Amino acid sequence: MIVCVCNCISDKEIARQAHAGMGFDDIQLELGVATCCGRCEDFARDLVAQCSASRPVAALRDAGGASAGLMEAV
Ligand code: FES
């Protein structure tokens, strides 16, 4: 589904970036979503928030990597 009509950006493109760990501002810069009329911004932000909340495995992996780094440093 096209989310941003002005820039022809789909929900799948936004979701892919969000699942990769990018926030709305980074996605906006990368894809150009919500940079014209702005009508898509609320939906795009909600989509990014939903995708960010639904990646617990990546969050655990990130947390494990960070703590593993601390263990090595000690
Ligand atoms: S619909 Fe996204 S900027 Fe206009």
C-alpha cells in the first residue's frame, strides 16, 4: 500500500527500514516520506512505532551484544 502519495513510498519500504532499526527521522531522510504535503506523516510515524515495537529479537540481540562488550572490557 502506498503511504506517501507525493513520493510514492509504500508501507513495506517504511517497515523494512524500521525493522532495520531506523527511526522516523532517519527514514524520512532516506526515503523522503512526509517531505512534501505532510498528510502521510501521522500514519508513517505510527507504522515506524509499530515496527520498532515488534522486533524484540533484535532488541535482545542488541542488548546481549552491548552487555557482552561490557564483560570483555571488565
Ligand atoms: S503524501 Fe507524503 S508528503 Fe504528501
